[in-house]
Amino acid sequence: MHIYAFGSICRGDISLGSDVDLLAIVEGHDYRIDPDTFSIYSYKRIQELWHEGNPFAWHLSLESRLLFSSDKLDYLKALGSPEPYKNCVQDCEKFFALFCEACDSLIANSTSKVFDLSTVFLSIRNIATCFSLGTKDNERSDFSRNSALCLGCNSIPIALDSYQILERSRLLCTRGHGKNITDDEIDTAIRTLNEVHEWMNNLVKKAKEYE
């Protein structure tokens, strides 16, 4: 068994609302590992992610710290660097489509608008991470919650207060943490969606050009 921490606590940018991301790599079922606390992977699946050059493999490779090792070895470090990331365009298109679905739900006057805004934020963060990983040197890729703000000239072009409304929506839906989103804040976030759509579309185009 190997236990790792990863994410914000390893980057050093942990803040109010951050949680501690924990990974357990195990062989078969282990009753000691709570699936509500740990991301649980088999050794075979981790090896597959490394071979695929999966973004999560790169995340772990760059931003994880060993907490426990049953054999006293650092399993992830021994794997070396993952294979190059090859699915940037495909993944960017996937998260762009997820964004469009959430927008359609919002426009249809969904009764779960905060959840839809949470999905918008998820798609923004993930498309930015995939774009960063696919078009930069992997060592400079950004896996943080604010990855969309860290793309230089390709950063998301919306006001910070609008971005933070989307981020708070995500935290509320995934962790139950933070102030409730008001109707006015929902309207503010919805007014940014056209800008976000154009930004995402441009990221997909640039990813294709890079490829």
C-alpha cells in the first residue's frame, strides 16, 4: 500500500475551503481505506494512467508527496515521468461540451442553477488545466483551482468577482462550504457566459493549432 497527499496542500496554496486530497494505491480491497476520504486506485490503473500520459498522472507526478509506503519505497517516483499528454484537443472539446450543456440548463431556467454554475466552473478549471498541460512544458502546467487565471494571454477574460461566484458555487456543491449564492450573483455569473464561451472556443482552436 502507498498513501500520498496531492493538490493544494502540496503546492502550498491551501486556503479556506481547500480540502486535503489523499490517494491510496492498493492491491485489491482494503477495509482500512475509506472511499469518502481517499481517491483509491490499483497499481495496474496507476500504471495505465502513466502510460496514457493522463492529466491526473501528471498531476500526481508533479504535485504529490508520499505519506506512507508499505515497502519503504516511493512508488510514484519509481515510475518516472508519465508519457507525454496526447489528448489535449479531445479533452478540451469534452469540457467545452460540458460547459455548453450547463449553459443550456441555465437558459432553460433550471431549478438547480447553483449546480449548473458549479459545472460551469468545473469545465473552466479542467479545460484550462488540459490546455496548460497540452501546450506548455509539462513542468509549468497548472493544476490549481485557479488554472484559468494563470494562462497568461490566454487567461479567462471575465471579472474576478464573477469568477469567484462560479468558484463558490463549486465549493458549495462539492464541499458544502461557503455563503449561499444569491439570485443577483447568479444573474451576474450568467451574464459572463458568452465571454466564457468565446474563451473556451478559442482555447480549443489554439489547442488544435498547437497539435
